[in-house]
Amino acid sequence: MAWLPRGTPYVIGTDLFEDWTYVHRHLKRPQLRVTRAGDAFSVFLFADGWYVNLEQPQRRTASGFDYEDELLDVWVPFGGEPELLDEDELDEAVRRGFISPEREAEIQAKAERILAEPPWPTGWEDWQAEPGWQVPDLPPGWDVS
């Protein structure tokens, strides 16, 4: 579990397929990230729905967790139907040779399994952060391998 309140700093690459650098940003809306050891996805719980991030299972590091994002995502608004997101990014990654067609098929199959056996609701939908909890900061050395 990771509680990420509004304003939590994070770092993201500037371009998915070209030369890129890190850009510092701050979350615009709070989220609770639910990840179980060994799962090849995480569920982000927002005030208006679930966002399932397809990824390789997370690995513990000295400064937190690392994982490889698989580009394809699922969005499910509360009371609504799930929809796949970022299919265009996955297609572009295959077109440019970053992901093989075989790997793309595996990722698509994973998305179909998630849709067939949804990891939502998570059981954490009513959870609230304790009053007074502080916005976290990036840990020292986050940018060092």
C-alpha cells in the first residue's frame, strides 16, 4: 500500500520513445496504490474509480520499489464499465521495436485476464489517511541506480 496525497512529488520521463530526461512533478489528486507481492499490476484507487497499471512485478530496492510499466492500462469509473487505455502507446512501442509482437500479445492477454477477473474493488475504498499525515518527499538517492 502506498498513500500518495495531493502534492506528492514524483519524477517522470519527458518522452516515451525519444531521448528523455526526468521532470519533477506533483500529484494533482490523491491516490492509494494497492500492489500485492508478485502481481503483474497495481491498482490505483482514486475518488472516482480504479486505474489498473499493467507492469512487471515490483522489486524492492534500497530506496523503494522498481517495476517496468507495460504501457497498457485499465480505467474503471465507479459504477461504470472498464476501458483499456494507452493502446496507441503499446502499438507505437511495437512499431519502433521496443516491444516485440510476442510481448505485445502477452500484455494484451494480461489485460484480458484482468478484465475477466477484476482486481477491483480492492477492499480499501473506504480507507482514509490519518489527519496530520505529511506529504512524502522523494528519498535521497532516488536517482542513483
